[in-house]
Amino acid sequence: MGMVWDWISKGVTHLVGTAKDAAAGIVGKFLAAFGLTTITFNSVLPSLKSFVLQYVGAIPGPMLDFLSYLGVGTVMSMILSALTVRMTWKVFIVPKTVADQISGGGS
């Protein structure tokens, strides 16, 4: 009977450990995505949109109306958002050792 209980306790320990690791990964990804989204949409994306809008001002009125009718503004916003998120993933999500080197050797 002792051998069966050992199997059960090892199985439960393995199951709890796996669940804990999975939950930690999910929570970590959620927090990273939330922080990245906050940084992207509050600081990076408005600057990028204003940069693009300064060049859109040179487009004549009827052409701008036609592009607006086609939904090009929405498409460009979606593309710029995706590119911004992709760029910030590469910039902000770095290993701790690299981040320590960038900041001058951390504590």
C-alpha cells in the first residue's frame, strides 16, 4: 500500500508543480503584454501618428476624401500599431543580462 501512495503523492506533486509553472508563465505574459501595450499606445504610437500626419497634409482634398472613403486611414493605423508593438517587443523585452549592460551594470 505504501508504493501506491508514493505514486499518488508524486503524481499530485508533479501536477501542482506543472500548474504553478503554467500559471507563472501566463501571468508573466499577461503583465508583459499589458505593460507593453501601455507604453506603446500612450507614448510611442501618438508620436508615430503625428509624424505620418505631417506628410498626409500634402495630399489634395479630393484624394484625401477618396482615401478616407476606402478606409486607408484605418488600415494604416492597424499596420502602424502592429509595427510599433513588434518594434517595442524587440526593444523593451530583452534578457536581464543585456538590460544590466545597457543601464551600466545594475545593482
